[in-house]
Amino acid sequence: MTVTTVTNSQPSWRSYMATGNPADIVPSPTVAAQFAGKVDAVDGQIGPTTALFHPSAGSVEAGDIVADYFFLRARGCALDGKTDDRVALQSVIDACASSDTNSIPRLHIMLPPYVDLLLSGPVSTASCWTHIRSHGLYGARILMASGGAGAIVHGTAASPAQYALQVENIWFQDANASGSGVPAINAYFTATNMSGWSALVMDNVVFRRFSQAVLGTNVPRDALLRNCFSYGPDGKVSDSAFKFVGSSDNTHGCYTFNGINCRSVNHLFLFDFYSDTQMEGGRFYNCTAYAGGGLCRIYVNATPASLPGVTTYQSPLWYFTDCDWQGQGPAFDLYRVSGCIIRGGFLIADALSSAPPSCVYTGPNGDTYQFRSYVRLKGCDGVYMDRVRMDANAYMESVWAMVYVCNDTTYFHSDLAHVQSSATSGYGFCYEAGGQNNRCRALDTQWAHWAGGNKIYDPDGTQIEQEAVYDPVNDIYYGNVDRGGLYEIDLYYDNLIADSNNQYSVTYPVMRQAKGQLFNGTPPFPSIVPHNGTGAACPSITVVNYTATGCVFALSGASSSYEGNFKISLRGR
């Protein structure tokens, strides 16, 4: 039998998948013809290149690097969940930063579903516009080895990120069941290149056992979190799930935060904002916080140089719609916030894990508060609650208030709240003494169940409250109050006795629990008419004197048989 030796007429075959050198890509005329000459072949298969598609193709831009499963395997990533892939993955990121021809290096890491990428420590992604994506809902897992320092570091204080970070359909998990006490993603930005672009985008991302999901510092514009869930280690309350910090060296400020259908379990807060610079524009929809502290804390302590003349900066534009909280409170802890709307949603407190005041949380600057509360407002302006439901169970302690408003807050308004509480003590709406008159209002509250305590606690008796025109003895309302604090009250007095000058003196009712007078502005002029008189008619009534707390009036021409029944109508603030 004769054996014929086959000689390869081409040079030695070098695979681009092994070398990473574009010169080693061998074109396939057959495949190229099928794709109009636009695709090269590697080892007889269509493979990635450094210039995959023109932007019009709708996938990635010319010059972007796409690191898919084969690319990553060729660069040394095992993707088996057992082998440490950190060094190999970092080499891919560094190669993109050094070899890309674009002005902005862009790297797309495409992980197939159901693979595990193990990291002994964090990879640094700040040198590239980095996009990490899998397919399906939480398709691939990035595992951090127990005791690691995180999964991703996207910039540091010494070297802030100038490019965006985007993560989609990824599951991050700490291998330590008790948690290693670190954030999964730590991002530190500069405003130099990012002031007009989305900086941090998370879509369909799960974090498990990390003390924090994301710690973002100086995120200049557009932190978008959609369908992001963080589950801290069981049996303890870890740090806030998504925390954003603005440092004083950031003269640009931080703007536009969005949370859509996000959830935290076992965290101090779902969202936590602390800033020494301008921080504005948060919008949150259908978000949930369970089994921890609260839903959102905003603490802004800034005097921005960009706002000359501003001595006390208040962070505007914070909206919460249909959010759900069950925890040890407060659900909302707001400091120096303005233009805030809390609309709809359900708030209910868990039992304290220890006796108070352990969960009467202090503010980031050490501020302490007298009351545990569902909503706590300090130094705020223009906070509006609309149709919020607040429930409580019988284990609530005496030191609590569903809504606590410090005396430096102006224009807090609650409309159509629904309250159901089987607690036997505490407060519904509690206003700290010493604030401005008529700065707060609670109207049209439905007290579906209230087992005891003050529905409205207003020690100065200076705020707009519907309960002020309610007679708890006779269980009747004797007036109304509008949204601007204008009281319209009808008082009925029967069998008044005149003095020797045929004059009558009347003292108006005070607010509930004798907390103060009804009218704090210009004393209202009383309109007085006879009421249900069965004796002789009363021909003339003259107002002799009137104040904010009462009036004196006289009769002329009244017979001794007049019974002294009067209706006094008052209209004032």
C-alpha cells in the first residue's frame, strides 16, 4: 500500500484565537463570499476580530472589542467556577485599553448563561468603557472567593474612572455564606469626561451576601438601576445596598438617580445618599426594602460654590412612587431635601430586634432623633405625601411616630393617608415644637384603626390639621380647613348668660389635647346670628371686641325672655 504525504502549501497555521494577533486571521473565501466579504474565518469558524461591525450594523461600534466565551477561553479564562479567572480577565481589560483605536476604548464582555466566572479579588475596569452582559434573567454568575475585596473596582480616589460601567443580566455572589463585608462593585468617577453621559447602568442584576451591592462615589450623571436586587447575609443587617456618595472635591455635582423595581433584604437602607456637594434628581418606582432598616436615606450637607449666596443647600427633585417597606425604620430618612414626593405605597414596621433606642438611627453627622418613625424629615422643604398607607402592629413601642417633622422643616403636606394601627401608644403625625406656623398639614387622613395615642401631636398648636376642628367628646366636626390653612368654623352656643351690661363673652375651642389656639394669624372677625331662639327675637348684635381666642358682643333691644342661643362663624388662619 502506498501512502501519499499531503503537503500544506500554506505557511504554518497560527490561530488568532491563540495568539490574539489580527495578522494571523486567515480569510475564508467561501465564508467571505456568503457574507459579502465582511467576515473573516478563524480555524474554519467565524470568530471575533478587533473590527467586527460598522455602527450601522446595530451591534457594536467599529473598533470595539467583543470578548465572548471563545475569546475569554483563548485568553486563559476557565469559566468553570473553580479556577481563578481574575488575572486572565484583567489582561483582557488591559489589552482593550492599550490596543483600541477609538478615542474611548470600549470593551464588551459577553458571558453565555449558566457559566461561572470566579474572581479571587476585584478586576479594575476604569480604563475602558466597560459593558458586561449575559443573556436571560441573571444569566451568568460572577463569584467572589471568600474573603475577597469585591468583584469590580471601577476607579479609585487616586485614579477616578472616566468611562461608563454597564452590567446586564449578571448574578454576583460572595462565596462566604456569612459575607466577606465588602461591596460587590466599587465605582469612583470623575466629572471630566462623564458630565453629560450615563455613568453607571445596572439592568437585571442580583447581588448575594455582599455587605453592599454598589458603592458609587461622585457618579456625575445618570445612575440607572433597573430590576436590581441585593440580598445581604442572613441573620444580620448589612450596610446600605446601593450607596452613592458625593465628595466635596467634586465641584460638578451628582445628578439623576433612577431606581425601577429594585429590592433589598437585610440591608440598612435600599438606597443611601450622602453628599458634601450638589446632588439632585432621584426617581424611584415600585422599589422594596425588607428585613432591615429603611427604604431610602438622603443626607445632603453641601454649600456648593456653583450656587453663590446659598448658605443652606437643599437637594431638589426626589420622587418615590408605589414603594413597599417593612423594616425597623425609618423607611424614609431625609435631611436637607426639597421638592420631594412620596406617592402611594405601603409602609409597615417590623418588631425591634432589641429594646429602643437601638433602632432610633443617628444621622451620618451624628444627629440623634427623639422618635423612631416611618418618615423622618429634618431641614427639608416641600415634602408631599399622597395616598400613603401606614400600618403598625401591636408590638410598637411608645417612642415612635409614623411621621416625625423637625422644627426646621417647612411645608410638609400629607393628603389622603390611610393609617391602621393596633399599637396602644405613640403618634400619628408628630411636629417638633418651635417651628414656623402653618408649615405642616395633614388632611383627609383615614384612621381605619387607631388603638390609642395622639393622632396629631402639635405641642405649639400652630400647624394645619383637620383634627383641630374635631370635637372628640361629641364626635363631630364643627368646621373645615383648606390646603392653605384657612379655617372655616361654625360654633353653636346655647343658653349664654349676659353680664350686667347685656354683653356676652365667648372663648373659642383650642386644638386637640389643648395644644394651642386655632388661629395664629390675624384674629378673625366673628359673624354672629341668633340660633334656635324660642323666646323673643333678638333685634341687634354688636361685636364689642374680638381676638384670636374669643370675642365679646352685646345685644340691643333684647327682651328678658330671649334664651341666648347664638351661632358664631369664624373664617381665618
